Amino acid sequence: MSDRIYVKFYVDAVRSGLVADMGAERFQTLAVIASYMDANGRCFPSQETIAAALGIRRENANKRVKSLLAYKWRGRPVVTAERRRGRTEYTIDTEICFGMF
């Protein structure tokens, strides 16, 4: 048995046009953030962690995260963020494109 954790990606995210609409940078950023989420879509990766996973500077990761947070699919935010205890808690809408299993 493996200790690996998997994120599931909904095929409908491609077929519905979500991936094309959100663009490569937002999708790539979403995929990185989603890799840290729990079953409820919550996660706490730092901007440094996100930047390292994307292979970019922290300042550029910050711009990408802001763009992703502003993005809405059919009127719903894909990701929201809230500051808690000195860190940012991201919540991914697990009904839109990524979930846990």
C-alpha cells in the first residue's frame, strides 16, 4: 500500500471550458495550491512554497495568486482566501474542478 495522497481532477473542467477560460497561469497556480488541500478544499501553502513549486519568484507567485482569487467560473470563485493566525487559508471549491480522494 502506498502513502501517496491523490488529488482528483474533474474531466468536466476541460469539457465545460473552465481550463481554457481560466488560462494556463491561473490553472497551473490552482493545481499547485490544490496539491496541498484537505478533503474540504482547505490548504495553507505559503507564497514561498507556491513560488518554489511554480519555479518563479515569490512576487510573481503573489500576482498569480491574486489573479486566481479574482477569477470566477460561472459567477463562483474557484478559490477564496482568508487570513488566519498569521497565514493565508485557501479554500478551493471542490465542486468545480479539483477534489480529494
